[in-house]
Amino acid sequence: MQNAKKVVLRIIGPVNFSEDVLERFWKKVEIGTPEDCWLWTGARVGGYGSFTYLGGARKAHRISWGIRNGYIPESNLCVCHKCDTALCVNPDHFFLGTVAQNIADRDAKGRQRKYVRSDYTKENHKAKLTADQVMEIRKSFSERTETLQELSDRFRIHIRSVIMITTRRNWRNIP
């Protein structure tokens, strides 16, 4: 029964949206020409527009599709962007496709993310440690002069961070 609920929530819902829902939706859109991307200005989740409808957060581009085209015929279909702009809600910029088709479209356009761990160096403003401190942690741990907890306390970082450093899952660029 829980799976059925997920499917129902993924499908847009009634074709005839109430006037207040339509007004609330379009207030959050910068509408341009039919060729332009109409950018969502409301809430965002995961880079996509988010709109509250039927008691839950819905992807804004799926609502836009529903306003123009009605129900999404199958629950496993994605509303894909031809324009590749996640915040676009212009229904002329959408097509329906499976997850596999959406991924193929992404790959064909060269939009796949290349996951690269950032180099944690002093130039990284988020880094809590310097390269020298990382080398010191690794040396102390490998020589067994300090425990993981002692290193954690001394450098004021979480013990998980110490583990990630000593196992070279973080700070890979530092010897």
C-alpha cells in the first residue's frame, strides 16, 4: 500500500487545477517569450523548483507539465528538460521520457557531472587543516604515537575525519 501512495504522489493529480493553485504557481515564475526559459523563483530542492501541492512538495516542472498537458500517463516517466535548465518551467521545453532516456539525453549533451573530490589545501576556505597538519596526522598514526581519538582531540576534528585522512579517502593529494 505504501508503494501505491508513492506512485500517486508522483503523478501530478487532477488536470483541472484550481484558480488559487494556478495563481500561486505562476506568481513564482519569471515568464518570458515562448522560446525563453521561464525561471522558477520559488523554493528549490536539489537544484529544481519545488511547489507545495496536495500537501507535499512537488517538482515545479512536473506541475507545469500537468497544467499544460494533464496527467503524466505512466508513473515511471520523467518530465525531461530540452533546455537543460533545472529551474525552467516553460512547458514547451519539456518532453516525457524514462529514466534511461533522460540519462541518455544527459550523456549525449555532455552534461554528466564529473565527480571530483576537491583538493583540500590551504587555498580551500572550507579546509580546517593545512597540508602540514594532514601529514602530521598520518605520520603520528602510522608510527602509533597517538590514537585516532587523541588526534581528533588535538586537531579539533571529528574522529571520522581522522579516519578519512589516515585511510587516504580525504586529502589524497597530500603524501
